[in-house]
Amino acid sequence: MPASPFVRHLPDTVFNLSRNQLLLLLLAFAAVVIFTGIGLRSPWPADEPRFAEVAREMVASGQWLIPMRGGEFYPDKPPVFMWSIAFFYWLTGNLKIAFLLPNALCSLLTLGLVFDLGTRLWNQRTGAIAVMLLMLAPQFVIQAQKAQIDAMVACWIAVACYGLIRHFFTGPAWGWYFVGWAFMGLGIITKGVGFLPALMLIPIVVMKLRDRALFRGTLTWRCALGPLAMLAVVAAWLIPMVLYVNNLGTEEALAYRNNILFKQTGERYADSWGHIQPWYYYLTSVIPSLWFPLPLLLLALIRPLSETARYRPIIPVLLGWIALVIVFFSLSPGKRGVYLLPALPMLALILAPLLSSQKPAGWFPPLLTGVQFLLGIALMAVGVLAWNDHPRLVEKVADYSTDPAKLHEAGTFVFVIGLAWLITLFGFWRSRALGRLFLAMMITWLLLGTWGYRILEPLRTPRNVLAAVEQHIPPGGQLGMIDFREQFLLFSKRDFTHFSFFTGREQENRNAWLWMSETEDSYLLVADQIKLPCFTKEGAIPVGTAHRDSYLLLTDEQMNPSCTPPDKVKRFTTPEPGSWQD
């Protein structure tokens, strides 16, 4: 059997290790890449400050059952991911560490599961290749190093797929079968799509109908009990939540229940109100870039893939499942690239045994070499343009900072990344194209998690705006915000008041005016482009730019003499939410 492009130059002793030793070696390497940077940066928009603030409030209030943001119910997502951040925050007392730990650990678990399946279904070499293929796809490491929900739900889906595969392809293993369904339930209360592994039953049943000898002893009526395990896990949170909401009986609590059960599930899927994209979005904009180079590798191995699929049912089943996942998300008008992440581990598992024993088509290595060369040159060119204050780059950076030194430092960073890509290309010219690309990508992630984080941290947080606000608010002064963003709430060292995320802008204006009229030493932070019918911007204090917006600080002097009272008084004050930074 010819050696894989990934492992041809590795010492044979690596593959003479025991299975557990090889797994630990791979996970140690992955941990270095994924964990680099934890503790070096704060939560960054769009989603991270929201989840971090929800977790912070869980620990501060002791109320963990229903997520709350700024003292107001947060109905967009179930609580499991926020629970995990809150747990690590409670354990460590350090939010900068806690908010990134759950996804980092979940990603290591996903890699371990992929290795184990590759080893059980084929051999250790295949398992190791599957791990490296998964790490090579940019989307996997990007999400492993972020605090979005998707890496965690992808992990639970991977566990569920693992359970089904152990049962149907190495079983019968009824224990793993029901564990798989239980983790689908955990996935649902993490993010509603946790049921996706159940779609694997469709190609399994189709293959069973074509060949009655398949899945004997595993595909029985007992399988119908699986959903009960899923529902039991969902009920473990759902029932206490519903009872708690019914006991409160408030309008806000009932709205939370209805939102999380209906609007954020079926309605969001069938009639999305955000991230609207055409049906082909994933095929043209997500898979080619975020899964690169795995889609090209699939095409380069299409002949051995078709041959292997004839006698290894696992291949068509996983291919069918991946296709169903892509179709499922493509049918919804609302699309985000990260939605497809759960399918990526199974694609790596499909490609690994083929790459372990077969060479890709002849066009694949030179194409990969050309892409690495062109990307290296392009990155270095961007760095040079940044050094020379290219107008378009200046305009882009101006959304975050007007300091030219920031652009020059970012240019140096990008230039070094491009240089690293070229050095790995020419320094390891005799190595395989996939191996060179893998090395370049790993160096990129390590540089991003250290040097890159240091550059981006002041640009991705509102600390500069809030520091300017501090200079104008006396001790004991109160800070409010219209159209608030979680990052301002999370980083504010003053008591922070907002006027409900779920009211219209006009009602926010009225509530803010009423709050300022009733509160001594009150100040209002607003984005410059927001219309303020109850205030004037004349004489407002500019406090800087953050997250592509310029901000103003309003005092009593900017209040209009009168303002129509709000339909309902709504104000939520969070005491010193930014104290975690001390």
C-alpha cells in the first residue's frame, strides 16, 4: 500500500505507536494549534460578546435555567453553550479563558471521534489522515478558535454520527445507538439542528432495500425507540423551562417560551428574516473556500471513490448524509456558511481511506501548488500595499481605527503570513502538495493566535469608545445606550442601562428620554447614524469609532424639552458588567 501524501515523510515509528499513543500525539498537536491564543483576546463580535455576557450573568445571578442578556430574556438560542462558558467562568474566574474553552475541547473530541472511526473502519493510518484532513479545512479550525455555538453542536452531531456508525457498521451496538440519539437531543438544546444525524437513516434504509443482506441485526424495529432517548434529553431542559415560565406568567416570560419553541425553530427555517442567500450559496460560496482543499480532493479521488463505494456501504451512506445536510440547509432562505460545519468531519472520514491507499489525480498536486504560490504572493502584495497606505485599505481600517500604525502593523502580519506560505512551498518542494499546504495552514493558525490576536484585539472591542466615555462621566454617573450591542454591555465598567432589545427604535428613544429625565448624572451612548427624535445631536460629545460606527455621548443638554411617553416603560440596568476585566 503506497504511503499517503500526508505521512510519506513521517518516521515509521509514529505508526508503530499503539492506537492510544497515536491518538494522544495527534490530539496534543491539535491542542497546540487550537488552544494557542486562549486568554490573549476578549470576546469579539458578532456572537461572542452575546454568549459571554449571557454566561457572565448566569454566574452573577445564579439563574441558569433561562439565558438572559442585560437582564432581559435571550430567546434566540437554547442554553447549553452558554452553560458551558458559565461553568468555565465559575471554575476559573477568568472570562477571557472561559469563553473559548468549550469549543476548543469540543473540537478535540470531534477529532478524537474521527480518528477512532477511521481506525475501527479501516486502520490507524486512515484515522490519522482523517484527523489531518479535518484540521486542514479552514472552517474547522476557525470555529474551534471561536465562541460560536456551531463548533459545539457539530461535536454533539459527530458523537451522534459516531453512535450510529458504531451500531450499523461495526455492531450491533445498541448502547452506542441510543447514545447517538441522546446526543441528538443534546444538540437540539444547544442549537435546534441537533437532529441532523437522524437523516443518516435515509441512505441506510435505501441501501437495505437494495440489498437485504445489509444491516442484518442492526436495522430492526428496536431502532424506533431511538427518538425516545433524544426526547428525554430535550425534556430535561424543556420541561423545567416551561414550568418556570408558566409559574412566572409574565408577558416577557411567555414571549420567551413562544420565541424559543416556535420562532427560532420552524419559523426561522421556513421564513428566515436574516442572512438571506440563494439556494446555491453553499455550493458556490462556502464549500469551495471554507472546506478547501477537501472538495478538490474529492474530485481528484472520484474514481477510487466510486470503486470503493461498491463494496464499502459506509461510503455511500456518509456521502448521502452529507448531501442531505447540504440540501436541508439550502432549502431554507436564511443561510450562513457555518451551518455546514457538522458535515465536514464525515467528509474527512470519507476521503481518508482513499488518500491512504490511492494517489489523487495528476492535476491535483500542481493545482494545489499553484494555489499556495498565488495566495502567498497575494498576501505579501497586500502587506506591501498596507505599508504604502493604499486608499482602499485605509478606508477599510478606518471603520475600526484611524491610526496608520495599525494598518502598517497589520500589513507586516499579512506579509509574514504570505512569506511563510512561500517558504513552506519552496523549502519543502520535494514533499507532497497536501503536506506543504498543511504546514502552511498550521503556521498561519499559530501566528494568528498570537501576533494576530494582539493586532486585532484593540480593533475588535469597544474599549476605546468606553474609555473616552469614562473621561466625561463623573463618579456615580449612569450610562445608557439606544440600540445597544452586547459588546458595549460586556465591556462597560459603569452600570449599564438599555431599553429592551425587542422594542422599536422609537420606543427606545422615548424610554431613554424618560430615564434621563428621572436619573441624575445620566448619559446616553448612541451611534452617530441613529435618528433621535427625542434628542438633538448638536453639542454631543464624539467618543470615537468602534465596529464600523462612530459614537456620540449625549448629556442632559441634548434632551429635547419634551418627548412623548413610551407605550410601556422598559429599562434594564446591569451593575458594572465589565468588572470581569479587573
